[in-house]
Amino acid sequence: MCINLIANFGDMFKNLWNSLGFNSGSFADTWPNYVMILISFVLMYLAIVKKFEPLLLLPIAFGMFLINLPGAYNVVWGTYAEGAEHTYENVQNRGLLWYLFYGVQNVIYPPLIFLGIGAMTDFGPLISNPKSMIIGAAAQLGVFLTLIAASVIGFNVAAAASIAIIGGADGPTAIYVTQKMSAWSMFNGKSIDLLSAIAVAAYSYMALIPIIQKPIMRLLVPKKERQIKMKPLRSVSKVEKIIFPILVTLVVGILLPDAVPLLGMLMLGNLLKECGVCDRLSSQAQNGLMNTVTIFLGVSVGCKAYGGTFLQLSTLGIIGLGLVAFACGTIGGLLVARLMCKLSGGKINPLIGSAGVSAVPMAARISEDVGREEDPSNHLLMHAMGPNVAGVIGSAIAAGFLLAII
């Protein structure tokens, strides 16, 4: 009996030893995972210390950290039968992250994020100055230029569309389009998983808005035009604010049904906020629901950044093209705003053009900051919010357009 007990203890210690993370494979096989862990630490630093888009960057970084811990993949994600294709459906012994990823796999989380964004957004500045929609549309220039550039360097049209939508500066939209296009995305004739690279690029560039946009704004907008003061916006009635989300959903839904899942949820959230009779629902959409889905979305996206598949040549291409898309979107908004400035006789400050990208409200704050650098008494925030929320609508429409044509 004593001998059997000793033998059982020996087997248990052997099992424990074999389960240790550093026994999961040789360094030659696992070094990409250690690289990804270091990258996750960098992203955590940017989120916690630099406060760069922390609400999403931190969950993404931690999801990346979890999936790349040596030996953790089979526990937190699941296993595959020998010879089985590594698809979401083929996972066996499913772990926590597999279940959380269900909302990304079936594109549930991005529309729910849009519901929360809508509940937190005031469309008043856009309704007060409808011309702002032109700037929001112009800021989608980066999407379509990058679509062409990505196709030229080897991405097929489905993958190029997923990368191009980074130019809309809207993380949920980028995730939505990428997942919708995932079955057809290829690079140089080989199937690729774009989700993690595109999500990291999209949210990283959103976090780096001050670094990316300010030099472009100073380069393209002369000092004299940066000092232009704009007249206060007219007040918008409650009736206008209630009609707006319904009307936009009706028009866009008829013309471009593929945009409805994102745009419809955005407008529903806004209607809950503006109608005045759904305060509890609006509060839930803004707070509890938004926060919960944000955590799930971030961790789910981060867990796709597995070292063995993330560290590819295509990833570098995606990150580079994402920067091009974001910069071109900023340029498009600024150039059209400058044209509107000329046509209005100098009544529009072109700095609000950079807010045409969808990053709400960060891009609008940058317009305010650069304007106040030239004149501390110049306040452009509310004027910039018009193009900024127009950019949210524009990015959803651009996503629907890409999904419709591809």
C-alpha cells in the first residue's frame, strides 16, 4: 500500500511538472509568445501610464497577455483534434476566452458598443450645422485611398476593405467589417486572420490622435486660418433631436441596408437619450451595458493576438497601412474644411476638419487644443463636435458600403 501511495504521488508530481508553462515547448517554438507578452506590457504601459484609450487598450493588452502565457492557450481558448483545421467551430475542451469570443465571431459586440456610443452622443452640433456632414464624409478619404493601396501590395479586396476601415478611426466598425470579411481575407493568395492586427492598429492610432493629427493640422492650415473664431451654434429643439435618429436610420436603411446593424444601434441609443422617457434604458446603455461589452470586446480581440499567428509580414503591412488610412482621413477632413472656409468668406475655422474622423470626442478636443494654442480665447470644441459625430455616421455608412460592394 505504501509503495502504491508513493507511486501515485510520483505520478501526480510528474503530471504537475508536465503542466508547467515552461514545459509547453522549446524556446524555438514559443519565442513568438514571449515577444507578444512584451508587446502586451507596452500596451498596458500606454493604457495605464500614458492613458492612451485605456478603456479598450488595457483589456486588449491583457487578453493578448493571457493567450500568450506559455501553456495557457489550451486552457483559456481550447484544443484542436490532430489534423483538424484551426477554426472557431473546431475547438474542443473550450475555455473561457472561446466563449467570450462568441460575441466577436458573430459580430454582436460592435453594434452593442454603438448602442452605448449613441446614448452618450449629442447630435445637436451636427443638427445645428448640417454642413458638418460634408467634413465627416470627406474624412472617409483615408478609407478609400487605403483600399487601393492595400490591394496594390498583395491583400485581396476583402482584406483591403478590412484594413481600409481603420481610416474611419472607429474601433468597433473596424472589428465589425473585419469579422464580416474574415472568410474571404487573403494576403498574397494565403488566408489570413486580420482581426487582432486591425483592432490593435485601430485603437492604438485612436489613442495616438494628438501625436498624429497635430503636425498635420499645423502643416495644412495656415496660422491666420487657425485663429478664426466661429459664431456660436444655434440651439437645437428637442423635437429636432428626436426626429434626427429616426430620419437618418430611415434614409440610410433604405439606401444601404448593410449599414443598419451599426447605424441602427447608434441611432437607437441616441433616441433613448433624447426622447426623455427612457432614462433608465439610456443610463444602462451608457454605463452597465457599455462597460461590460467593452471589457468582453477588448479581451476577446486581444486573445486573437497569438504569437504564432500575429507575428507575420502581413501584420506590419496592416499597421503601416492603418497609419496611412488615419492620416489620409485627417487630411481629407482638413482640406474640405479649408475649402469651406474660403467659400464662407473666412467664417469656418479649418481646424474642425480634423475632427471629421470618427474618434469621439478625442478628435474634437484636438481641434479645440490646436485652436487655443493660437488664441486662448478661441473655443472650437462644440463646432468640432459636428464633424466628429458626422464621422461616426460616415464610418458606419462607409462600412456598409464596403460590405455591400464586396
